[in-house]
Amino acid sequence: MLSNTCKYAVRAVIYLASGFDGDHKYGIKKISEDLKIPSPFLGKILQKLVKSGVLNSNKGPNGGFCLSKDPNLITLFDVVNVIDGKDFFEQCLICDMTCSEREEHDDFCALHLGFKDIREDITNLFKNKMIGELLDDANNDQTPANLRF
């Protein structure tokens, strides 16, 4: 499963997508209040997303955070990969190795065959689901503070 940190990151990116127009920036305090995420923790998450190029940030009175590009060009996989890495998509469910490492040794865990197709489906979903789509799915006609995510 996704870590709580990653869940917060996805919610924050969807939130920022709600104001995407190339110019609008949200301050950390506003994002934190609207999403009910502790500000210091959220700040670390957002800075990690800035470092990876998913977000942009500016300091100062007109500063804040915004998406680095159109939300229809950012995948859910992009966000999850920055925060949780690829382990979610590659790690064996009950062992310490990746599934591909185990396959190299013909050493499959008891869940491998049953979970292989599910893992591929999840990976494809995350790679093909755009943040813009998630925003649309969350609720088309609500203000950013009232979105359900």
C-alpha cells in the first residue's frame, strides 16, 4: 500500500491541479488548512516534489506552490515514484526482494503467480492515470477547499 506520506502528496498535487492556470500559487498554510495536513510535514513533502520537478515554488508575498506542468501531463505514477519509489510496483509482497530479482533465480514466493497480473494492472493504472483526471473524478464544480480527496 501507499505510505501516508505518499497519500498526502497525491492529495496535495490534486489540490494544486485545481488551481492550475500557469500563474496561481498556493501558500503552504492554505494547502495545509484545506487538506488538514500538518504544515511542517506537508512542507517536506512539497519540497521533495519541487526537487523532482513535479512542482514549482516561489518565496515571498506572492509565492507558493504550483504544478510545474499541465495536470494532464503528470501521472499518478510520477507522484508515487517520487515519494515512495518503485518498491510499491516491484517489491515482493512477502519477501525482501523484488519480484524480478526472484524471477531471475526461479524463486517465487507463494503469492507471486496470483499477484503478478494484479501488480501489472496496478502499475498500468498508475502510469496511465493523469492528475487532471483525478481532479475531474474528485469533483468538477467545487472550489479547491471543498474538493473530496
